[in-house]
Amino acid sequence: MDALTSLKAAFDRLLKGEKVVQNGEIVWDDFFGRRAGISFLEDLEKKFSGVKINRDSRRRTLALFGAPEKRAAVRSAILGLVSQQQEQKIRAFPVDGRFIGVFMSADLVKLQQELGHENVWFDLTNHMLKVRGDKDAHKVAQLAVVHARSQRIAPRRRGEVECPVCFGEVTHPVTLKCGHSWCKACLTRYLVVSADTKVFPLTCLGNEATCSHAIPLATAQELLTTNEFESIIHASFLSYIQSRPSEFHYCPTPDCNQIYRTATPEKVIHCPSCLIRICPTCHTEYHDGAECVDKEAEDDKLFEEWKNAHDVKDCPSCKVPIERIAGCNHMACISCKTHICWACLATFTRSDEVYEHMRATHGGIGLGLD
Ligand SMILES: [Zn+2]
Ligand SMILES: [Zn+2]
Ligand SMILES: [Zn+2]
Ligand SMILES: [Zn+2]
Ligand SMILES: [Zn+2]
Ligand SMILES: [Zn+2]
């Protein structure tokens, strides 16, 4: 790459920030859209002063601004956290067909609010509620399933047409092509909450949720207000795009909302909204003739150099890199909060344990005073 192009690339990154990517894919976890995630990023900005993290929860990207070596450290901390998030256990809870309608119309939304959207989803094919998280999260989910099950359901009477949500006799029936009838109010509510629950495609819950008939858009449009209808269309569109990150991309221009589909690797993409040209390989602004920058390899190299020049070690528990600026040998990990002895990298849950260990094993706490 000639010097001028590389200068331009460096300058672009300075202005637009460097997107956090790994193996060519944008790194994001919905954790960053919630309070705990936001404060994790704020802590990182404090810890690595001079780095600014731009969080875009709509596009699901993080961009880093600041000196390359600090950016590299922040990037590693973010990757560490994301892999930690994703390693959490997923548990599946079976939900009886009869209770799925009740569950999807009320309990699922509450559960998603409590445990985070990204951690709770419903697998309609297998009738399973799936929850990602620790023991406590699994307990909360289990209670929600028990609660849905305990809701009193009137026994089925002969000859009565039963609604798949309320199990009562259908009032103001809406009959779908599959033959199942729903109360108008129950079907409307099921459609409205789908903008939150994001279980797509929307299928009929008739016959104990074994009916896999898709609910036609025209039915949804008839029952919903224009705004409600727009928001489920938008939600189903986004869930489609988000489940195919290697196929769909956002235009790299920061304030452009255009989404485009991956083209053949030879064909330069023109954004129809902001008119910039986009590289079909690395999905950044098109760089005439110059090779795509392998940011990851470049970052890893920079980061290794930076680590060697500073007092940096990886946290023995979660592998997030920690820098010791000054002080004693007691360190606490910024990510997992583990207490660490800097001299031998032994880990402890409480700080007094570290001090005890340092005195017993290393003859002092490392300030050269004792
Ligand atoms: Zn009903
Ligand atoms: Zn049906
Ligand atoms: Zn654009
Ligand atoms: Zn490229
Ligand atoms: Zn840690
Ligand atoms: Zn030690």
C-alpha cells in the first residue's frame, strides 16, 4: 500500500473510529444495549483514558477512537467480555403446547425485560423456552414457566371452539386459513407483542401450537393500527437481517441507514442513499487499488508491542488484559472483578485474601516498604 493511501486509511479511522470486528464479523452483544453493558464500556473508557467508545445499538456496532495501542487494549477487553457472555449456559425449558399461547402473550415479554432480550427466546418448532445465563437466570425462567402453567385454564367443553391463547370459548372469532379460530383480542395481542418477543416467522398456535401455518400479513394489517403493523414488519425485517450477518451489512457511512446485501467479491458496491463506494470484501469505504487492511492482524501486532512495553498481563480468570500503572501487587480485574496477585498471578475472591497471600508467599505487598 502506498504511503498516501495508508495515511488516508489511518485518517479515516481517526474520524470514523475503528469498528470492533473479529474474523471479519462485527462484534456485538445485546448486553451493550443494557445498563450493565453501558457501564462496562464506561469503565473501560475510564481505565484507558483517551479512548472513546462509540456505541450504536441500532446498527449493533462499537467503534473505538483514540491511540492505536489503547484501542487495541479496549478491543481485547470487549472481545473477552463478549466471549464470556456467549459462553454462559443455555438451558431449554419445555412448555406444553397448551400453555404456549398464554406464555407468548405475556410471560415471555416480562422474562425478556428481566433477563435481557438477547438471553431469552422461544423455539416454536420444539416448544422450548431457551434462556442463556447463570443459575439465577435459569431459576427465574423456570418460575415463569411454572407460573404460566399454574394459570387456571377452564376445562374444555364439548362442542366449544377453543382459542389457542385463552383456552376459553372464542369471542369475536378470527379464523385463519388453517381452520383455527382465535379471539380477535387474543390474536391482536399475540401480534403486537411479537415486536418485542421477536419470534419470527409468526405462526398459528392452534392445535397446541403444532399448527405451523404462517399468519398472513394481510390478517395482521387488518387487526393492527398502522404503527403497530409497521413496528412488527420492522422487527421481523431486523431479525431476518441480524440472523444473517455475513449476508447483510450496514453502509459504513456513520449517519447512513442503508442496508445492503453482499455482492460478488469483484463488484464494488454503490450505496444508493449516500452514494459512497463500498469495498465488497472488507465492507469499508472503497479503497482504490490498495489491499484490504487486515485490521485484526494489525491490531494484534500493535497490541503485542504495547503489552511488551507496559506492565500488562492477562487476567488468569477471564483473559482480559490488565495494565498495572503503579502500586502494589494487588490488582482487581476490570472485567470479572477477580482479585489477582501480580507477582504470581494467583487469584482470589476477596482483597484481604490477596494481602494475606502476598505477605505469606512473597514476603510483602510489593511496594518495597515491607
Ligand atoms: Zn382468546
Ligand atoms: Zn392454525
Ligand atoms: Zn450509505
Ligand atoms: Zn476492502
Ligand atoms: Zn478477569
Ligand atoms: Zn502471589
